Amino acid sequence: MNKVYIVGMGTGDESLLTLKAFKIIEESDVIIGGKRHLDSFDNKEKIEIKNNLSEIIKYINENRDKKKISVLASGDPFMYGIGSYIVKNIPDACFENVSGISSIQYMAGRCNIPWQDIKIGSVHGRNDNVCSLVSDNRKVALLTANNTKKTINELYENGFSDVYIYVGENLSYDDEKISEGYLKDFIDREFSDLCVIIILNDKKKYYPYTTCGIQDHMFKRGNVPMTKEEIRAVSISKLRIAENSIVFDIGSGTGSVTVECGLKAKKGKVYGFEKNSEAVELTRDNLRKFGVYNSEVIAGDALTSIKNLDVSPTRAFLGGTGGDMQEILEVLSQKSENIRVVVNCITIESVYEAIKGFESVGYENVECVSVSVSRGKKAGSKNMMIAQNTVYVISAEKGDISER
């Protein structure tokens, strides 16, 4: 069985192509790649990559045992490259990857920035949450391609005007340009279609811890209910949030649960549903305060909003249902085959409604926990414990919630 070679072409300058890569290409019968890569080689059968990936997969499958085939990829094939797509779609082939110099590796070297601790992201044909990446990491490198101006404006609008950035354009080519400075100084600039950004963010996180139960006083408060920190810690632990979970916080109030879920579901998305206009603004304010950028607040009746939102949640927290608990549980069940739900109740009647509601729509592993919290308070020279309202935390799930 012939090998299929996936060859990293580096950043573009032919002098940065490895000797092994050059040798394999020279010995290949067929080379597949972008036009600028194919133009560098003669006397080969060439197939240009356009919007024809399915055809290329078919060609490789039909010819891999007849011809020596090399797929040419920009940078390194397995760093947001075509390598993973080829391997995934031809699982029974024998591949050899020939690594190339990635544009991020090259850029870090040109800027004298150690890159072993860089968080890498891309907005080139992807939807990485740039603000979350920058908020959570001291160093970020982004493949932005022709989205550079849009990316910089998005960061600026979300309060990152003072981070220090390096912008690399047309790296390794004759018209290479590398600029550096504070992000706010790049707002009105135009950029080429081949760009990489390195962002240095030395600001400390407002809440740097990974545990649940942010202290209540840290949230902006108003005249709306808030799930208190001890109850919140238990409730969120019962949600069992994964990094990529899609979370519905129904009845967001001040947004304390929305914030904490957003901090846990780093690669997911959190939707806060709230009909009280003051609470809507409080939730948005607290999301900004804690630097949570993977969340969205939806104003209006929760039941109607959930029905109209074309999103399948994998987690849901019901802190306030406005009397629509049964209907909301049914809608959540219809929208998602794999979901875990946590409900907070204060009254016995609500506990009964939640448990029966879960059972009626086929949820499993129904669990009810009674959480009683007392807080210490000074009474002269002594301390006494003041009991808070007992809260019942009911949880249940359906389908497969692992890694969701």
C-alpha cells in the first residue's frame, strides 16, 4: 500500500520548505494543493484545491495505490490545516505527515516571543470566541486571515483597548510587514488577507478561581432575586457542565448562574432568559464585569423565547419559571435528546411539580437534595447562626450527557 503524504509548505517562502518536504514533492506523481503552492513545481500532475474537497477525497481513494500522491498544505498541515480533514475522511489509508513551519511559529520567532505557553485560536473559517480566549489567557495567537480588522474592532468594543498586540502580514514574503502596539492604535488600519495576530494581555482576571460559588457581594445587585453563593455552588455542581456545554439559565435574575456557567463552559455557550427589564440589564452588567463573552441574554417570556430559539441545550438551570415549569420541561425535552436539567425550588408544591414534571417527559436519574444554609452573624461579642431559606435542588437527565 502506497503512502499518501501530507506535506507542510511552511509560511510561503520556498527557502523555509524542509529538505524532506522538497524531496517528497519531487518524487511524487501527483501533487494536490492551492494554486500558489502548485505553481512552484513543474512536470507533475496537479489538482488544485478549491471548493472540491469531496472530489479530492474520491481521487485519493481511487489512485492512492497507483500513484505517489502528496497533498500540499499551508504552514503545518495539522495546525488548523487540511491534514485532519484528509485523515478523517480516508481512515484506512496509510499517511505520512511532513511537518512545516506554521505561521504562528514563524511570527513568534520574528517577534522574539516564547510560544510554548501561547493559546492558539482561529477566526479563519471558524467561530472561536476571541474575547473569551483573550480574557482567559495571557498570550493568544490568532489566525485571522482577512478578518483582522473585524477581530480588532470586536476586542476593542469589549474593553481590550489596552492589550499589546503584534500583527503580521504576508509573513515570509517580500512584502512582509510586522507591526506592534496597543490594540486601540490599530482601530482604523487596513490589513492584508494573510494575517496573524499575537495578543499579550497582562490584566488580572476579575475572578481568577475555578471553584463554584462566587461571593454574592462581587455581583452587581438590584431589586431582583439572586441564587445565593452556597446554593449556586451546589446547583452548578449538579449541572455537571462540560467545557463545550450549551446552557440555558431560565430566570437569570442578577445573572449569577449565567456568569458561573459561562466561566465553566469555556468552549460552549450560555443563554440567560429573563423577562424583568432590570434583571436583563443586571445580567448583562455582571457578564461584562466578570469577562464572560460566551453568553447571551434573551429578554422576554422564557417559555416563548425558548420555543423560538433554534438551539439545542445540553444543560438547563431553572431558577424561575413564572409558573410554566411543566411546559418548559416539555419544551427542553423536545429541543434536546441529550440534556441535564437542575431546578431550584423553595416550596414543597414546587418540588412535587418538578419531580412529576421530570417523570412525565421521560427524564431519568431524578434526584432531590435539600440544602439548608446558616450564616454567621455578630451578636455583641458573640456569633450566632442565621438560617437562610431551605432550597430544594432537583436534577434529572435524559440521553447521553457525557462530554456535552
